[in-house]
Amino acid sequence: MTVWKYSDVGHNQDSMRELRELFSGEKIFDYSKPLKLIRQMLSLYTLNDSLILDFFSGSATTAHAVMQLNAEDGGRRRFIMVQLPEACAEGSEAAKAGFKNICEIGKERIRRAGKKIAESLAAQQPDENRPPKTESRPDIGFRVLKLDSSNMKDVYFKPQDFTVEMLDGLVDNIKEGRTAEDLLFQTMLELGLPLSSRITRRDVGGAEVFCVSNLGNENHLMACFGRASSETVTGIARSEPKPHYAVFRDSSFASDAELVNYGQIFNTYSPKTIRRVI
């Protein structure tokens, strides 16, 4: 029991029904919070551009409520959901439905809830007394990140600890199996860029280049973690607007001469760009 009425904030039966409707009648999560309850909290205690953090996101009711409230009042609230990947019990309805852990349930709920909200708005008849919305589709996108160790190999050994067998493994300073996206997000964290920043991919001189937007500059960070030819480096340096940061992988350069040449190219075309080689 709370000081709020069931008719205003719902109850557990409502939350079970909401999840069943989203997941085609399957009972995939126990004890989720009612959508109306979280929505009530958000409507009372957030601004329309607030950032909402939930450290125990469970089935991601909070994310669902944020998107729902944004759709209702045109807000631009954002959310961060944090959840340990607790395994779904063997034989449970969630496991039978193919969900390995709670995080997978939350991600799928956000996808389905966002799609439902967008479809509901699209189906609404326009109100002549209401001014037209500048955006017909709400922002229902989200990004999934997992906590991991550094992408860099541990090379902090004492000289006497090195062996000949270890040398081949130190040719590349990046751990095996790490992707370009892994390197990009670690770079963004190190440079203090929001992980929600807009990211685009471009072909520059035959190489894939990530462009991260920030502070109105769509090229705030330009990063190439593959083979970087002189055409690639020149293309990045001559980009407009000029990149604030340019990041390359050490193995992007085939020789020391290429590494020196890349610096000269930036000195010529974009001397204010901060360059890093990881």
C-alpha cells in the first residue's frame, strides 16, 4: 500500500499484464514494477530533459516509462539502465523463450516498447486544435554496453621477467579478439566523450573511419583502427569541420616512416587537431 491510489499508479497485476502484452502472452519476468508507478515518479520529479539512472533495471520498466512520458509530453529525457547479467533459471518461462539472462529481457522490452509507442503515435489522428509536432517519431533508440577489461595488453613487467617466447606476443599492444568498436568506446571514455554520442562510419581513402559528433562538430573525434594509407590520413586531416581529435592504431602504420609522415600531414592541413596513436 502507498499514499498513491491504484487507479493512478497501478499494481503488480498491471505490471504482469503489461509484460504479457509485450511478450505475446509469455510470463518472462516476476515482480516487475507497474509502468504507471514509474511514470508517475518521472512526471513529478524530472524535467523534460532529465537523465534518469536506474542501477537495478530488471525488466527495464524505467526505460519504458521514460519513452512513454516523452511520447506524451514531447520531452527529451534520457535513461541509463544498469543490470548484472543474472542468469534466467533453467526451465523458467524466460529461459524457454530463449532469454539467457535478465539483461536480454530488458533489452528486448525496450525494443518492443519503443516500437509499440512509435506505432501508437503514428496511428493517432491529428488534432486540429493542437500545433503539429516537429518530430512525428520519438527517440526510441538505445545503445548496449558491457563492462570489460582494458583493450590493451598488460606489458608492465620487470626486465628480468621478459623471455624470448614473450616477444612475439608483444608485437601488437591490443588484446586478441578486440574489435574496432571496442577500441572506439575505450577511446571515447578516455577522452571524456558521452557514450551516447552520434557515431557514423565513412570510407576515407579505402579505410573505415569512425566519426563521433560532439559540441556541434560531427567530426569531433575521427578514428581509424585499420590500415591507414597516406590518402586516409590526408582525408581525415582535410575533413571539414576539422577534427578535434584524430586517433589511430599503432598497427595502422606499416613503418616508422609512415608514422612520421602522418604527423607532417596533420601539421600541414590540420595543425590544431590533437593526435593519438594507441
